[in-house]
Amino acid sequence: MATGGTAERRAGARSAYLMSMAACPTHRVLDRLGDRWVSLILKELADGPRRHGELSRTVAGVTQKMLTQTLRGLERDGLVARSATGSVPPRVEYRLTPLGESLLPVMAAVTAWAERHIGDIDAARTTYDSSTSP
Amino acid sequence: MATGGTAERRAGARSAYLMSMAACPTHRVLDRLGDRWVSLILKELADGPRRHGELSRTVAGVTQKMLTQTLRGLERDGLVARSATGSVPPRVEYRLTPLGESLLPVMAAVTAWAERHIGDIDAARTTYDSSTSP
DNA sequence: CTGAATCCTCTAAGATACTG
DNA sequence: CAGTATCTTAGAGGATTCAG
């Protein structure tokens, strides 16, 4: 009966958001960087090429699925290069591309800010929480 | 009723992740910045104080719930200050704290990188997608 | 106007098992 | 070792409604 208005409005709101995303490079980059495992993986790769298994062990708590998925995403964006040699046993290495390396200074800026101000944030949280709940 | 092994293992993996998070300031900050609406809201507030309704209209596609929720989070972290005046009608303004303002240069660094390299990313995606699907 | 509470949906992410 | 496919679930996010 009539038009399924709900679904349409949903789709509308969704696309409105997605379009505003697509138009904003900063947001797209932050979205990628904000992905749970990206920063940890980039940090690892910053020190040099790593094998799949190495990352799997080094990056605390990542599942094999998320590792592959995240690496694929980074590869797709041209930030990470994947090089497979031989077929059995497989030996796959991941490393930063020049584009990926150009991102390191930005990460460093974030890290610097984070380490300098994380205390302020924690302090603010404590204050906020204690003035809210009690 | 015995040990619910499944739930425990789930909780274990989860806490392993959460603990590694808590230990890494960079990751915590990126997690916050990566939140869907944070960068858009900070961008707005960078230009000066804004009322709730203003943000609701300006930030494309945000729902009232997410706006409030995001602002609460930023307030809790001490990045944004909330000032309410009067009671009826309510007039609430949000603005960056000094801590929040100190974050702007970092955001600027991200923006600069993003705008310079977003083309590379899109190009890489096109290449990747065309070499994968066909 | 600001914002809290409710409900509902859909996706992201973990566990698991299977190929090459 | 590297990667894929499938199932399930917790939670994020959106619509809606109520309150001060």
C-alpha cells in the first residue's frame, strides 16, 4: 500500500551523510585512520616490512579476518604494498608505499599531541564523571 | 551452571583489545577523531561558538541524538565547553576549550595531507578496483 | 529550544572452519 | 602460512517520542 516511505527516508538520510563524506577529504582520511587497527598496523609497518604472520602476532588482539581486511583497505588506498613470493609455502610481505610513508609525519603530529595532552583528557574525564554521577 | 566458556573467551579477546587501546594515546585520540561526526563538529566550532540548533542545521546529516552524544563525548574529554543560559527557553552554546583549540593545528596537518593526497588515494583505488574485479 | 529515553535496524567484527 | 567463506552477535546509529 502506497509508498514505503520509511525505507526511502532512511536511504535519503544515509546518502546525504555519505555524500557529505565523499566531499570532504579530511573526513575520509580521518575515517580511515580512525579504523580500529589502521594506526596499529601503520605503526608496525613504519619500522619496516612485515609478514602477515608477524603482524598477526605483533598487533595485539587483532583477528586474522580484521588484519586481512584492514590490509586490503590500506592496499586499495595505495598506502601499503603487498608482495607475494612463491606459492608454497606462501610468503607475503607488506610495507608502506611512498604515499604511506608521507603519512607518517601526520601520524607523528597526532602522536605528539596525544602524548602531550592525554593527561589533560584523562583529567577532564575524571572531573566530568565525578561531577555527573555522584 | 559450569563455566560459560564461550562468553569468557569473547570477553578475553575483547579486554585484550581494550587494554592495548587504553595504553596507546595516539590510538585513543585517533579513535575519537575518527568518530563520524567529530571532525565535522570541530570544524564548525573552530569558527566560533555555536548553538545546538545551529550545529544541528549546519552539520549535514547529523541526527539530534548523535549530535548530543558526540558533544557530550567531546565535553567529557575537555575539548568542548558547554554553557547553558536561562532555563526557558534554553539557550546552549558550545565552543572549543583551549585544549580543543590546541587540536586545530593537528587537524590542519591532517587536512593538508588529505587535500594534497586524496587524488593519489582515489587513483590507487581506481587502479586496485580495475585490476581486481574484471 | 535543548535533550533524554525508547525502539528498531543494520552493519561491523569475532569465532570458526576450510582451501591452496 | 596466507587467505576466504560463513555464522552469529553486540553495538552503533537512526527515527520517534516525551520532558523541562
